[in-house]
Amino acid sequence: MLKLFLDRSYAKDDCSSKKPIYFLLLVVFILQSFNCSNSYSEQKKESREAIIITANMLTADNELNRAIFEGSVKAVKGDLILYADKMIVSYQNEKAGRGIKKINAEGNVKLIKNERIITALSAEYNDFDETVVFTGEPRATDGKTVITGTKMTYSLRQDRYWVENSKVITEQIRLKDKVEIK
């Protein structure tokens, strides 16, 4: 059907008869662009990995859009694992897309990603900007380097962290009575 429409519009020589072709091509281009942008946004949504949380006990409150996980809590997102004694998960309602907004972790908090291990008394994960803020004696071990401070913010997207009142300890090698810092 499309071929017939195109053939008929080119049969005439005047420019006004080619307007339907240009309009049709414009519509096809716009629809194709729309489909590309939709597939991009779908890929972006799909690229965000699911968070899987396990615990000994779950208490859910759908009115408050909150779930409380207690006892040996473990949250996994890709290659990232977050442990705690208790996690309070705030999530969006169905109208807003039904996803996790933030996770408050309390007690024996431990985050593991590759060789990086961060421990603290508490942490808050924000899903929108994919950051974790550690408080209560945060301590990061990355290879042979240890970093401590009063507050540590870790960006999962950028794989970077910022530490307030930081102290950095690197590997130390003792050669008899001399201490050499690498």
C-alpha cells in the first residue's frame, strides 16, 4: 500500500504533488525518532539492576510504603552486597513506579564491592543518585589502604567516595627499626 502511494505521487511532475511524500517521510522520521527514544529509556530502566533483600524477619507497611527487614539482613545489587542487623526500606507507591527510594541500614553495617569493604554503625542508601552515606565510625578498606572518618559518602555510579575528617593509613613495611610507608 505504501509503495502504491509513493508511485502515484511521483507520477506527476509538479512540486505540489510531492508534498504527500515529504509529509509521509516526515511522519516516518518522527515515529522512528520516537521509537528510538522509547527504546533508549527502556534500556536505561532495564540497566538499573534489581535490589534483592533477604532477612530473618520482614514487616511491611503498605500505607507508609515501608518495609522493615530484621536479623541477618543482606541486600544485593549486582556486584554490591550490603549487610546489616536491620534495614528500613522506603519505596514508592504503584502510581509512582513501585521502586525503592532509600534504605536505612542499622547495626554492623558492611558494604562489599570488589576489593572495597566499608563498615559503619549505620548507612543510608539513596536509589535516585545511587549513593550510600555511612556514619558512626565509618571505615573503608580498599586493597591495602584503610580510610576512616566521621562521615563517608560513596557514589556507586562514579565509584568514588568522600570522607569528612579523614585519616588515611597505607601499607607499612618494617625494615629493622625503620618504618617505610608505601
